[in-house]
Amino acid sequence: MVYTLPAVLIGGPPHAGKSVLLYNLTHALYERGVRHHAIRACPDGEGNWFQEGDPEIVSIIRDSNKSKWTGEFIARMSSDLEHRCLPFLVDMGGEPRTNELALFRQCTHAILLLRADKPDATRLWHTMVTEADLLPLADLYSSREGLATITEQTPILKGTMTGLERQSRTVRESPVFLQLVDRIAALFDSYAAQDMHRIFLRQAQTELVLDLPDALRSYTTTSTQWQPEHLAPFLASIPKDVQLSVHGRGPNWLYAALIAHAGQRPFYLFDPKLSGWIQPLRVRLDAETSNEVTVTKHETPDATILSFSFPFGRLEYFQPDPLAFPSVALERGLIFDGPLPYWLLTALVRLYQDAGVAWIAPHHAQQNGEPHQKTAIVSYSRVKTRRIGDFITIAV
């Protein structure tokens, strides 16, 4: 298959700093206005939240979210990569196996972040990249100490990266990192991502289309990220109960609030893994839930907590029948806890909003600030005791 869009694999042995590198690369690219999507093609339970939340809490969440490399997971992830409609950065995990080669072949380029004390891993990663016929962009070694250095610039970038520590920004000042961002930006920009972005917005199914990065810049000049205190006044600026299409990066509580704000009117979201505009997943209430999703229910005096996990590591969007989820007490609030794709999160918000729950709050790991506590953000409320944007504490 000949791809028209690049997918840059980021690989290397465990504990080299790949997830930290991916997190900083995607933020640096967005700051430059480079349209792309970052995807973690490995079942390690990580996400952007892992770089931003309280270290103790995110470690607990990561361990609970981990799953195994299975044939089902590889097939579903391969489909996501195959149907991309933006340039991708792809975290491929730390221990590749031969059965993952098909997944490698969905990519086009490779950045390897290696460790000098793991020569066998270096040989394995070089072999996998060669067998997958990927074009190397960079071959770098990760070091906890010393200076970042560039040893070669052509034909590929070689050198040593330092500062790859979680929640540290020093790596973004490194000449190696800046050179790497330049090369990825040039590659992605060569595919006219800005023109594609305008086409995607024109293809939206509704008259009202929200492009979240542009909406944030229009709404505030004092913040580069959406904050819970933005939520209520931002919603007040949008017509209620209107057909709505939402595009771009934003926190889960923002997407949850937007579909609740749209009521039962048509709602679309843009997923670059699924070739563009989609609607929330079809779901229903039923005592017998699907084997695609494990749902654990825990009740407190104020709320029902639904915790979600996925036995196959990744949930498939295209389902033959609506997925079933349990009924909950309507006089309480409802908290969603788990790594929900936005097309499932929005579907669940609509399902339980329509059922009549008092309020809804998805857990947002970036807001976790205290040991042994998680934080959820109220995204919908029909009661005076909970306001949109309120923080809800969940004991771990």
C-alpha cells in the first residue's frame, strides 16, 4: 500500500524516554501550528495525562490501564494507522515482537531512541525498522546525564538526547530536540496539512463547527490550554440544543460538556484514526453489558462511579450492535473513570443525560493533585448543588 500521509514511528528499548519525547514533540509541533496526531500504538496504559498528573496517582492509573499485546489489539491498531487522515507520530512501545511487524509496516518513517547499555535492543530495533522498510529520520541515544550533542546531521540525525524526564521541559531547549522538531515539521508540512485542515472543516455535517484550538485563541489570550473555569462561560457563548461538529484537541470534560450542551441534536466529532467525521458510538442501557468493555460500578452517597477497561486493549468503533451499559441511580451524579475514546465518552454522556442523571463528570488525570485522590470535572448538571466546571474528588 502506498500512503499519502507520513506516520513516524518512535521506538527504542524500555525506559529510554520515548513517551516523554513523544509528549514534548507533539506539544512543540502544535505550538508551531503543525497539524498532526499523536497515537500510542502500544498497550502500556499511558497518555498525555501520564506526563502531566501527580506522579503517584498516574503510576496507579497506568498500571490499571495496562493490557497485553494481542492479535486483536494489533489488528485494531493497524486499522487506526491505515485509516489516518493526518500525519501521525506513533509510540510503538519498548519491546517489539515479530508479530508486530505488520503494525510497523503501517508507518513510513522511524525515530529510534536507544540506550548505550542495551546493544541487543539496538540491533533488534534496527532490524525491525529495516524489515518494515521505514525511512529513518533519527538515530539517537538517551542519557540521563551529560550534554545533548549532535554527531551527524546527514543522511539522518544522530546524537545524544538528555533531559527526557517526565514533567521536565529542559529537553525542549536541546539543540538535538529542536533539530528533530524542524525535520518532523518539514516532513508534515510538505503534505499540505493546513489545506487538509480547511477541507476537513468544510466537510463537517453541521452548520456550526467548532475548531477547538481556534476557539480557545478567540476565547482567551491568557491561556494556551483549556481550563475548567473556561467551561461555563464558553458554553454560554454557543447556541444550545443545536447541531454541532467539534474538531481538534481538547480535554475529555470539554467534549463531554459540548455534547451535553447540544442536547439530543446531531453531534459529530473528528477522529483522524477513523478517516474524519464520525458520530458517537451507538450505546444502550442494559443489565447485561458487552464483553468488549468491562464496567465496574461503585456507589457513594453523592455519585455512581463507572470504571471502564477494555479486555482487548482497544475498543473497535465499528460495532455490529449498540454496546450495552448499566443503569444507574438517577438522583445521584455519575463519574466516568477510565481511558475512554471520545466517541464512547460522548455517547455515554448523551445516554445518561437522556436517562436523567443529576450530573456527569469524567475523570481528568491532568487535574489529579493530591496523593490517593483522582479528580473529575463536572461537564453536565441539572441540579443546583453541582455547577459545570466543578471539581469532584474520587478516593483511590
